[in-house]
Amino acid sequence: MLYFLVGATVGLLKHIIQLRRSHIPVDDNGLERIRLTPLPALSGLTGVAGVLLVAILSSPGLTSVLQPNAQSTAPIGHFLPALSEVFSLDGNRAALVFAALFGIAPGLLVTRLGDLAVTYEQAIRSTQPAVFDLSARELVEWV
């Protein structure tokens, strides 16, 4: 639960700080609020997933799976660390840092997608409608 809260808080704060620095407030009919609503949940989930991913990648049992001939200290069938070890604050304090780092990722994705949307919107606004210069006779022949 703590890793979820750390990821959610860091992700939300990072996104809010980026919004304050990025542009002048514009009435977007609530689009930014809709983008912001799922962000804490996504940041929290990615924070927890990041802690789990780092624990799996740094486990000694992973070496025995990737290199079958390597000597492993983990018994057969125990390739992954126990979840109680992974999410324990006593033995895994660095996991808070990983939760915070992974919690930033969804905010960066939302910001990047927002920037792409603004770019496409500007491209659409800069296009001009097609102008047909047909006389009445050419129009009749064309139809």
C-alpha cells in the first residue's frame, strides 16, 4: 500500500508541476481534468509494478533461469523472491525510490500524448480548405 501511495503521489505531483510550467491556462472543456483523473491510479500501479520488476530482475534465482549451467544459491523451484520480502520496508528500503521513479512514467506518457495532440491540432488549424475555380460550363462537364 505504501509503494502505491508513493508512486501515485510522486506521479501526480510531477504532472501538476509540469502543467504549471508548460503553458498558459486554456479552457479545454475539462479535457485536462479527464487526463488527470486516472493518473494517480496509474502512477500507483506502475510504482508497485516497478518495485516488483526490480526485485525480480535483481533476484539470484533469475540467473539460474537465464543460465542453466550457472551455480545458483536458490533452491530449485524458488526462482523469485517472496512477496513479503519484496514489499518489506525493513529489508528493501530502496524500493521506495523505485516506486517513486516508476510512478513518474504515466505522467510523462500523458504529457507526451498531450504535446502530440497540440501538434496535430496546430497542423489541422494551419491547413487551408481547397479552392475550386471552375466556371459554370466546366462544373457541368465535371459533374
